[in-house]
Amino acid sequence: MKKPPVSGCRLAHYDGGSRITLRFLNHRTHHHENLELPQRELILRLHEFRTGI
């Protein structure tokens, strides 16, 4: 079984609406940060990452 593109533990907030908040470690600052994106933008970024476009 493959890993999902984004781990469930990184999901900081999702209200069923149009925005998703992810938590990640910024390796430059060594601090955890939140990234809030519209659902569509997250899907496009994951697709670009997977296909290398």
C-alpha cells in the first residue's frame, strides 16, 4: 500500500468548505508553519509534484 500524498497528521484544519490548512516544518527557519490553500490549489500542486509539470 502506497503512502498518501499528504499525511493526515499534517492536516491542521478542514471545515468541509473550500479551504484546507496544512502544518509543515520549514527547514530554513526550523519552525512549524501553517499553509492555507483553496482545495483546487492544493490539488493542482499535488498533481504538478506527481507529474513533474
